[in-house]
Amino acid sequence: MSRYRLPQILFLSYLLFCFTSISETGHATDPPAHDSLPDKDTTDKTQLYYRIHQLRFDGNAHFNQNRLIKLFGWEKEKVYARSEIIDGFERIVAAYREAGFVFAETSPDIEVMSENTKTNNETHVTITVKVVEGKRVRIGEVTLAGNEHFSEVEIRDQLNLRQGKRFTTVNLERGLERIQTLYSEYGYPKIEIAPENFRFLAETGTVDFHLSIREGAQIQIGEVKVSGLKKTKTGVVLREISVKPNQRFDQRDIEASYRRLRNLGYFYQINPNVLEAGATEDKINFHAHVTEAKTGRLSGVIGYAPPDSEADAAPQLTGVLEARETNLLGTGRQVNFYWKSGLLKIFRLGYAEPWIFGKPVTIGIEYGQFKQQNPNRAQLPGISYNDTEVLSEEQSGNVSATTHFGSVFEGSMTLGYKRINVPNTELPSTPTSSFDVQTPVFSNPNAITSTQPTPYSGTKYSIAFRLTRDTRDYFLNPTRGRRDSVAIEVSRSDFQLRKVWLSLQQYFPTWRKQTVAVELHGAAAWGVNIPPTELFYLGGATTLRGYDEDWFSGPRRVYANFEYRFLVGPDSQIFVFTDLGAVTLVEAPSVFDRLRVGYGVGARLESKGGILRINYGLAAGDSPLRGKIHVNLGTSF
């Protein structure tokens, strides 16, 4: 059940049965008292303790020995009070009943060891436990009453506890939650469901029970308000959420609105209890208590790579500077600036205006410059370059329109223009000798020999469409959900190209405050005369950690990122990762170069005042001291 849903399910009868044992007649009895345990000496007022030298189980099939020992909590060097031993057996019985074995019993045989082993008021014992699991309980007859707005067939379909199916506490709880969700989506969030009159039949191994439903009145949304705003204008927030006054209560709208508020990026914290009592019994108010965040970000990335060989005079440094404001003057407007230095030099400047003409449409404009430098690789045998430093250069501009629809979808269309200029440059043909893992894939779409100049100059007009589905619970530090995106671009004029991008991101919660993140990315370009600036690049902090930034390039690219994250704060995490990636050869666009693998550790630590991202990555086969360090330092304003 979501944290902001009104808790109305009653489990009193159900919880009672979980902590009782069932006799052959089907009536509840108290758990065994385990009187075979020797009690303390009546002449000695001190507590007697027991050291268990051996704990064995017999007759168990559903749980193995290790699982039962863990449930009991046995440690060979630990001493136990009599009550602790009884609690251990009761935990075992409770686990069996949770799994559907409500007739399970334990009969411990406790053997006191020699009197010579009694020390410091301790009795040394061995325990052999006879386990009688009994039949696993199945659903018998389920009756219900009180449902008026939904038929018995609809209720039973949501409960999903059909006669003869195995009965577990988890299945019952999930079924009741589905019934409550059904009612909540149609304006009845105050529904009360009481499972009662449990009747267990040992001879058939079944359980009969009754569901009593109190639907309550249909509820409408009263007020919709946001408190805690200082910078952001109230209307800017209210327009982003789907809950509106006087509409019928729908739990899906409540959840979507809460998720939307979290993912706006305007707030550092949002109280999850967004529902409160309205002015009348049939009203519920939506009230979001927020703490605003600093939405301006200034960050810099420093990349460090040790010398690749003795020929390198010094380690290489790369850098990125990024500034952005996602809530300019509290209006939701966005501005961004991006600068990158290294093998690729990139400059971008953009602005976005939200809610054009009062509609959920954002119009953005962006200007960019791109330069690809000739890396200094004179040490590679058999490869010669001319003195030209710049291999390629482009200037670009685009206009985009983005809108949200449904509760999880976003669509965008972008019209773009590029002016591409690559001077006559003697590019090397593809080498036939094998290099190390850091050998780049050179941009050479026509496999021209080293004596033939390669001019790429002209304009490109393009149109691109992107569709994104995002169900992540929180975009900065997701614990569950997924984000999928697909895009296609078609361009004309001097460069007639087609490009496709696909991105799949999935987040799986494991244990408390731990998450597995899996990302799969692919991209491809088709065309006769693909300039170097239109290739896809691989390597560095955002694609393939453990390798130099943008070291590999090709007309097609695939890479995957796997992270196991430990969540150390609302927006912070530490993680271990493995990255895999490859690009296709320029002269053979359908043939992938060999797969590269990187792995390492990293952290993302963020507060109201700033951010620190750091990754230490190793390429497969590298020694621990030859890793690549990627550091992002930022501040909020």
C-alpha cells in the first residue's frame, strides 16, 4: 500500500490466527510451552542460562536445517535464557504458518549434558526438534458481504484466492490491497475490509473465511494546495499535477501527482502524506508539504588517465563545465550551458519555455559547436598524420517541442540544422596490426587510403521524434520502476542520414536501501557519406567507465551499465559497477569491434549545497593502479 493511501484494511482476525496453533478439531490453542526445559533451581534466585552445544531438526521438508537454525537464532557460543529458547521455537512455527503450514508443530527433545559441564550457572544441553509440518493450507470456501458498487465476480477476481489454491498470508494481503485499489480508483478510498470467521479444517487442510466490506461514501477532492513554497510560484506547481478540486477521488491520480512533484526537481523533500480530511465527510484535500531545493547547478568534471605507455610524457586530463537552472525565478523556465574539452570539444547553450499558451508543452531552443581534435598518437607504428589539428567542426541549432501525456509518457519533436566542415585531412586507413584495448576506432566512412584527402562540408536539416515512458519513483535516486526511450532522426540536404536511439533502464529493489540498476543502450546511423561528427562515441564517465572519454567511435554503438547501489541518503548512493560496450567498424558498419569491459566503484553524494560524483574504473586486464578517475564537483545556487 502506498504511503499516502488511507490505511483502512483490518487484519485483526487474520493476525490472531497467525500466532495460534490449530487443533485437530479446527480450534485455536496456545503454542506449546516447552516444559521439557529445566527451569531455574527454586533455591537459587538467580536466572539459569543454557548453552546449546547442538541443535538438530528432524521431519522438516519445506525448510532446510540452515534455514531453521537461522530462524531460531542459534549461535554455539551464545547462552540463552529459557524464554529466548521458547521464542526461537515460536519463530519457526510462525514462519511455517506464514508459508501456509498453519498446522505445523515442533516437539523439542532437550537433553541435559553431564553435570561436569555445568559452569557459571549455565546448563549445557543438546536439542533435537521433531517437526510436524502438516498439510499446507489451501483455500476452502470464501464468502463476502457488503459490496454494492462492484459485483461478487469483480471482487473475487481482484482477491485471486480461488478454491483449492494454496493459502499464504502474502497472497491474502495482496488480494485485499487489490480490492482496496479497485475501490480507490473509483472514489472509495475509505473502504474497510475485514477478513473474519476463519475456520480451519485439519482433515481437509483447508481454511474457510468471510470478507466483510464497508464501502463508505464516494469521495471527491476538496482543496488542492501546496505549502512551503518560497521561490516557486504556486500556479507553476499546481499546473503540473493531475489532481484538481471537485473531481472524483482516483488513487491513480494521487500517485501520479506525487511522483510528478518528486520528479520536477524543484523540491528537496515532499511529505508523502499528501491526503488530509476535507471540510465534509465526502471530501479529501490534496495538500503537499514541500521543502524547496536549490535548482541552479554549477558542476565540473575532471577526467584523469595515467600514461598509456612510456612514450606518453604526462597523464591526460579532460574537463567538463556545466551550468543549468531548471526553475528560473520560480517560473519553471530552464537555461543551460555546457562546455567540454578533450578529444572532443563541445559547447552548447539552451533555453526552454514551459506551458506555451497554457498547455503542457515546452518549447526549447539550443545552439551548439562541436570540434573533434586529432589525438596525439605518434607512437602508434605505421600510422602517420598531417599537421592539421582539427579533424572536424560543426555549428548547430535546433528548436524542440516537448509534452507530457498520460501519467508516465513524454513525447518530443526537434527540428535541427547543422553546418559541418571537415578540412581536407589525410586520415589513416584501418590498421591491420593489433593494438591494445585503448586503440581508437577512427572515423573513416569510405575506407579512404592515407594518401587520399577526405573533405566533408555541407549542411544538414533534420527532424527527430522521441518517445519516453518513465515510471521511476524518483529520478535522482530511483529505487524501483523503469525508464524507456526510443528516438528516430531523418536528415536531408548535403548529408542524408537516418539515426535511431534506444535506451532501456530498469531498477530493482533488493534489500533495504539497496537497488540494482540495469541500463541497455543502442544507437545506429545509416547513410552514404557519414561525417565524423555524426558517429557515436563510446568511453568515459557516462558510457564506458575505465576507458578514456570518447575514445571509440563508429556508426553503431551498444553499451550496458550494471550497478549495485547502496542508498546512503535521499539523493545519495555508493555503488559497484560493470560496463560493457562496443562500436562497429567504420568501413564495415554491420561488424562490431570487440567488446570492451570496464568495472569499478563509485559514489554520488548530494546535499542542498552541492554534489560530488566520483568513479574509479578499470578496463578489463588493467592493473588496479591504472584505473581512470572521473570526478564531478558541483554546487547548487
